[in-house]
Amino acid sequence: MSKITRRDAIKLVAGAVVVAAPFTAAAAPDGFLEGTFYVRCKNGHDDKVEDITRNHDCKTCGEKSVDGGTAIVVCPDGHGGPENRVEGVTRQHQCQTRLPNGGICGKQCRR
Ligand SMILES: [Zn+2]
Ligand SMILES: [Zn+2]
């Protein structure tokens, strides 16, 4: 009977994890919006999304406005430029739009 030592067993398990990891990453994109946000498509249309949103197509023109968690969110003042692009997991976002007085808007985009 062959004898597998504890150290060999750990090596076998570690090898299996390394092989399996790329498949897991490809099957489950980890980006999403959590909560209620307005998202803007590249043609300037705003849609409201709620709860967990990984992907969303614009209701007006069909452009993807949320793609694997990447989106442009719109603040309560209607700012939705490229500076408000979010990626990965987004639970809140402060508007990054620059104001004429030199500051930034800073309003919470989650509604
Ligand atoms: Zn659109
Ligand atoms: Zn703003």
C-alpha cells in the first residue's frame, strides 16, 4: 500500500487550486453595483437600476450602460461624465465632477 505523507497531500491540494482558479475567475465576473443608482449610457440616456446590477442595457437605445460592474453613475445634480465611471464592486460613489469654483461636487450618487 502506498503511503501519502501529510506534506504530499497538501501539495496535491495546492496544485488543484492553482489549476481551478482561472476557470472560476472567467465564470464569475466580480463587478456589480449594489443599491439604487442612475446609470448613463454613452448616448446620454439615464436609467435607474436597483439591488444588484452586473449588466444593464439602456432602455432607450440598447447600449450597454453597466458592463460587469463598470458604469457611469449620475449624481442627484445630473452630473454623469467620464469622471463618474465606477468599476468593480460599487456600493456608494461621491460625484467627482469639478465645479467652476475649483472644488468637486461630492454628492452621493447612490439614491
Ligand atoms: Zn442609451
Ligand atoms: Zn455631481
